[in-house]
Amino acid sequence: MHVFEVASRVGSFTRAAEVLSVSPSAVSRQIAALEAFLDVRLIHRSRDGNVLTEVGEEYYREIAPAFETITSVTDRIMRAQDSAPLNVRVPSTFAVRFLIPRLSEFRTEHPGINVRIVTGFGSVDFVREDVDISIQVGSGDWPGTESRMLFANWVQPMCSPSLFKARRPLRTIDDLTSYRLLISANRRNDWVDWLTAVGRPDFPLARMEIIEFPNSMLASQAAVDGLGIVIGQVPVLAPEFAALELVRLFDKPVRQGSYYAVWRAETGPSRKTRQFLSWLQRQLDPVLAKLSQDPAAA
């Protein structure tokens, strides 16, 4: 019906094919299929051109307004979608340490896309949360979603250079007993997981002085300020290493899942989401390349 409406409106199969980005023969086949379905001739075909039959003219007059309405409504919805913000859900540490400092570059590159940052930890719930895309850590296997891996998440102990130099040297894991440890309420098992992974589940963690913070962002900032030693996420805290605000300890990084971009499987990534992902990957590539050159990062 749509092919017939376009062909009738523009006056030829060739011009209709250009409008629809198909071949003239494809236009002819579609109209022939419509005529077979209706069991009536809609167009007279001749060497001099194609002319609507009386029934064809009547049919076109009746369906043309419907397609005009469909086109108008579709355009209006697409314009509304273009003006709606892109809701991006990210962990607070990733938002503050990596994403927000670079958002002005995205706005310059895509001035028509308004990004709204929502912080959240753990798996996204697209049913309850008004989110277009979520950046989260895990295995990439979340029901009802599709995902793209962004980078592997390596973690290891780290502290401020001033703390590293001011007190007893940190040559072995046992030297940690002279220091205060920092943890995030969202990542309470970080120390247990890291110690187990490096073969030291016997470390007397229960006897250590430990300060807990509401989230990883505050815990890592406390480490920058010299309050203690934290299990930090190496890729996310790359700016702190570059600025010499944190140093990594023991050269024993442990992989703890990966960061993924996640969206609804039923709708797939929108155009704005794809543009955001493309930009984000370009921002990540040089950071990850630099970290891959450091033996302590992988």
C-alpha cells in the first residue's frame, strides 16, 4: 500500500524507486502483489507510462490521507525523541573520575543531545528506572538486556604517595598490618576477594582498622587524602595515577569482572545511545592503551 501510494503520488515507478531507495522492478512487484490481493487493476501499464485506473484513483484518494497522517505522527514522535535527554546510569566513581570531566567534549561534538547522568550501583532495572543506557560491572549476562564490554575491571591496593613514603615500607602483603584499610559499602568484599585471589586468605583482616564509606568514590578520595589504603579500580582511577595522587601496591592486580554498556534488548540501542557509545569508546581507548603498557595494570 505504501509503495502504491508513493508511486501514485510521484507519478512513476522510477521516481518511486528513488524515493523508497529500491529498484523500479521492486516497486512493480509490490504493486502487482497489491493488485493480486485486491483482485483489481490499479494501474494501466504501457510504453508511454503508467496511469491510474478509475479504481486506482479512488483507492489513492482514500489511502493518501492515512499515509500523510502516519508520516506526520512519526515525524512528531521522532522530533520529541530527539529533544528528550539521554539518561545514562553510571556508578558514582566512574561518573566523577572519568565521565563528567569529559562530558563537555561530548556536548561540543553532539550539541543536540542532552545527557542526564544518574548514579547507581549494581544491575539496572529498566522496568523501574528511567534509563536509556547503564554502565555497570559484571559478566555481561543480565536477563532482558543486550550489552557491550567496554573494558576489563582490574583492582588492587593503592594509596597516596605521601602515605607510601611516610610510614613503614609496603614491600609485602604482611606490611599492610601497619596501615588503615578503606572499603566501600557497595564493595565490602573487595579486600577479602583480593587477598583470596593473591593467595593470602589467611591475612588477619578481622584485626585490622577498617573505615567504611558509603561508596567507592568517597573511599578512593579518602585514599588520595592519605587516610589509608583502598582496593581501587585501576582503569577508573587512571586520572589519579597520571596526576600522581595514587600509587598502586604489590604489582598484584586482580580482574574483577568487566565494565559493560547495557540497554534494553526489546528496543535495542537508540541512535543517541549509539552516538554516545561511539564517543565513550573513543575516550576510553587512549586511557586503556596507556594502562596496557604498564605491567602492573594487566
